[in-house]
Amino acid sequence: MPELVNRQWLLAKRPVGRPQNGDFEYREVHIPTPGEGEVLLRIINALIDPAQRGWMDAVGNYFDPSPLGEPMRSGIIAKVVKSNSDLHPVGQYVSGLGGWEDYTVVPEGSVDIIPYDGSQELGAFSHLLGTKGATAYFGLLEICGLKEGDQVLVSSAAGAVGSLVGQFARIKGCRVVGIARGPEKCRWITEELGFDAAIDYGATGDLSAAIAEQFPDGLDVYFDNVGGEMLEAAIDNLALHARIAICGMISEYNQSDAPGPRNMWNLLVKRARIEGFLVSDFRPRYQEARAAIDSWIKEGRLKYKLDEREGFDILPKTLNCLFDGDHDGRLLVKLVKEVDTVI
Amino acid sequence: MPELVNRQWLLAKRPVGRPQNGDFEYREVHIPTPGEGEVLLRIINALIDPAQRGWMDAVGNYFDPSPLGEPMRSGIIAKVVKSNSDLHPVGQYVSGLGGWEDYTVVPEGSVDIIPYDGSQELGAFSHLLGTKGATAYFGLLEICGLKEGDQVLVSSAAGAVGSLVGQFARIKGCRVVGIARGPEKCRWITEELGFDAAIDYGATGDLSAAIAEQFPDGLDVYFDNVGGEMLEAAIDNLALHARIAICGMISEYNQSDAPGPRNMWNLLVKRARIEGFLVSDFRPRYQEARAAIDSWIKEGRLKYKLDEREGFDILPKTLNCLFDGDHDGRLLVKLVKEVDTVI
């Protein structure tokens, strides 16, 4: 007999500050049936992502809020197990937005088909070959307008996006310094990923001075995953015509009224630019990023680290690992070991 | 007999906060003699400009500091009265950087030749046809990437640059709202210059709410001449893909540690951009701006206001009029009524 139950973690309350266990509610329901032009997906991986904290708020940021009483919205990697669509045959792998549940029904074309053939690590499609790779790629090349020889600073450098930003910039002939917390992450990005240097955020008293030491002539590009005081310290150290991409501001997700950079004046002095972006704006061009990244993988020029954990029950607590820094690479939760497509 | 004396206002001290009378020192010296490849200029107009406050500080901003014990650095309009250069025949009018003095010697090519034929108002070359015009032109079209139909906000809208920004944006088919202080300036920009609306900064308690009222769907372009809380209020009200040009921040010239915008997060949400610029970076393209502006003048589509005052002795006190808002249009001081080129 196939499974008859669809497990779900519902968003039950909107948290103030850090999410709590009571913000989610466990439920078991029947597996839904796809209608015309729809497919039933078995969710294999749930991606744990900072954006999810924003979706828990009542006021939508760049997405509508994740609705109360429904499975918590999540990036997913899934397999088609029933199909009423020629686009998506049974057995196809897809990625996209879903929720914290075992099964979900989606309309055809609403998820991305991923070229998984069993030889790759499936989780890589959530990372290098997924939106994280595209975020690093378009943020660096389009928003920052990266040029060979640029002096590049990346925050959250051991994170999912930051670790790719640094490697892409190295491939493009730039010098890269990463900010990360703790000697282990700093060692990883320099010795394993090939960053030119690391600044240990936990051990550095004066961040602005530490950046100045690494960039005596100023930095050309800052890829900002953090915001707050880190952004201010970077603005202190701009070279002429510097470009800053604001990719995410995890430090501000749980704060409502964080102080802003006191040195905006320096943008004028240095004729510099700050630009916020969302990778979803580049969705029509994802294939371009995937092709470039795929070629770098095949040349053995990219390293990445997945922090894959197992079990449906651990989803809520795993989300908080993001805010504690208690994870090591792209964080995802595997919901099922093997997928039987005959249900 | 020609004049034998070159009057000078030297920068004697570096002010803290507002400049004081004692920061300048009056001196009379001999008129200098041009060497090979140099010309002697009779300075006709000294332009009074916010950038001068920055030049008085010990730490250079985008220019080196104005040296102590030398004439206070100033934009000038001048006439060539002695020449050892084929580029600059006697009688030619030029503009550029000089100092607060009657005469100065400059190397050929270090000043811009201006096409003054006696029919125009000479001061206009410090404004529409000079760097102020180029600042408004390139800031709006290049830095903000202005598009027809954009919703545009301008601060210091009755100022030298702001009044042109608004008029250029109207010519380009945009809706323009200006922020200015006091009913008289607000009346001038709407009734005379054709701005669609004005926000009276002096009469508005909640600036962010006042902007929201004018831009219910958000603003596409903010041309920032002020910085500080005005920048924050604009960031509150961005439309998707909004562009902000930071042209000057007069409110911060006399403050060292002004608070920064607390809402930088909104740049990410709205995929918006802030970019600082200096018009001098566009110097190779000034002719392009001058040609466009000249055609708009000839079509009767531009209005401007010069606040020209007379007398060498009033230079120091006139500089402070900038910070008191006590001026009405582009501020310049005329040092001499007529220029005799035979000295």
C-alpha cells in the first residue's frame, strides 16, 4: 500500500522576532488529487532560507505573506508522481515554491524543470544550479557590473550565496575577501574555496578598520548579504565608482528599526552605487546562469557544501539554525529517502 | 592707469560648523604675470556654491581642501586680459575653478571656453549652460535613467540644480513634485516653472506622509540635493525599480555624524538604486548637455533665476546665505562692472 497521509507543518501564528515552536502546527491530511493541467508532486527536499522569516510577517515584503493555517511556504525540490500535464511526465524532477508538506498539487509550468539524471547531488539544484547560483551570478555580474581586477568584498561569505559569489569573482579574475564568523568558516573560504583573505567577524573589534587593512585602495564591489553595521563599514571603504549589491539583510530580518548607514555622504564622494535586487527579476535568464555555472562545475572550479538534514519533524527548529549561524553550508531538509512514483 | 592691485579673500582658518567672518582674511597683492602657455584672467563673477563649504575642511572630499593662506577656491566666470596661449585670445570668456580674487593666472586648457557673445546674461553660463545645467542633465538622464512617464521627486527644488531638474523632467514627459521651503518658493516652482506640485518643507510635519500623498503608487526617480531625513522619507516611498541620484547633501555639510536612513531594507524590497555622482565625471560630455539645454532655451521652455549681488567685500557673508536659505536662485557675486582688457 502506498502512503495515504500527507504530513504538514502549518504556519499557525506570526512571530514577533525569532520564530518559536508554537508558531507552527502539525497536521495530517489526505494526499490531494491533481485536476486538469495539474500535477501531484512528492516533495523530496525543503530548502531552509532566510526569506522564509520575511514570509512569516503579516506585511508582505517582496512576496505576499505565507498564509496562516496553510503549510509554511518553502523552496522545494520534488518529483512528479501523478500528472495531468504533457509538460511534466511522471518521474520528472522540479524545483520551485511549495510548502512544508509531503505532497502538493501545482499547475503545470509553475515549477522549474531540473535536469537531474541521478548522477548529481540532487541538493545542488537548490544551490549552484538553482536560485542561489543565479543570485550570486546576476548580483555579481549584472547588479555589481563585475570587471576583471575588481577588489571584491562579500559578507556571509561561508553562506549559500556568499560562498558562490566569492568563487565566481575569483573565476572572473578578481581579488576576493570574505567576512565570516569564526575561524572554521574563515579557513574554509580561504583554504577550500580560494578566497584571497577572510575577516573573522567574531574576532574583529573594528570592522571598518579590518576592511581598510584588506583594501588600502578601497573596494570596488561589495556584495551585501547582511546590511546594518556591515554595510556602513563597507561604505567607509569604497573606491571610486564602487558598486554595492544589496542581496539580503539577514541581520535586519528580526529587527524593525535598525540604524542606517551614517556615511551615505561617501556615496557622493566616491560616485558609488547601492542597488537592491531580487533574483526572481532575472527568472527569464536563469538558463544563462545555469549554463555558465554548469561549465565551471565541469571544469572543477567550484566547490560547495550542503548541510542536508533528515526528517519531517525537524523543519521548524531547523529554520532557526539560520539565525543562530548554526549551520554549515546550504541548509536543506530531506523529507523522504526514496520516492515511489506509483502511489 | 590700469588697476595695480589684486584684491584677495584668503582662507585663513578651517571652520567648525558654519563659516565665520574670521575664517577669511583680506589682502591686496600685485597682479600676477602669465608665463609661457599661461593666461591672465580678470574674474567677473564668483559663483557661491555649497561645495565651497566642503573645500574649507582639512580632509578633502572629492577635491583637495582649499589651501590655507590662499584665495578661497571658487567657481568663476572670467575674461582673458593677457595671453601667452593661442587657445585663449584676449577678450575670450571662460569659466572654471579660480579663487576669491580679482585676477588669476591659469595654464591654457585648464578653464572652459564659453560662447558668450554679449547677447546673453553672462551669469547664465554659471547655471543653465554651465555645470549646474550639466549636473541636472546628466544626473537625471544618466544616473537616474529618466524615462517618459516617470514620477519624479526633487529636493531643493527652487535651488540652482533642483529648478532645472524639475523643468528637464517636465520636458521629458514626466510628472514632477518639488520640495522647497516656504510658500513663495513653492509658488515659484509650480506657477512659474511648471512643476506639477510642491511640498512645503517648512509647513509639513510628516515629510514621508506628504510624499506618499503626492505619490500613491510610489516614486520612480528621486533627485536628492539634501540627504538626511529627506532621503529617508523618499526611500519610504519608492516604486519598483526606483532610482535615486545623490547630487549633494547640503544638510550634512555642517554636520559630521548625521543619522543614516533606517529603511535601506526598502532598496531590496523595491529593487531600487541609490547612486552618488559628480558632474565633473561627465566633463568630456558637457557639450552634449549644453546643446540640448540651448535648444530648450531657444524654444522658450526653460526659466531660471539668478541672484546676482555686487561687491568684492560681500563674498564671505554671501557664502553663508546658502546655509540660511537666504537667497533666491543661483547665487553669484559680481566683482567688477566692466572689464578693460588693456591693463
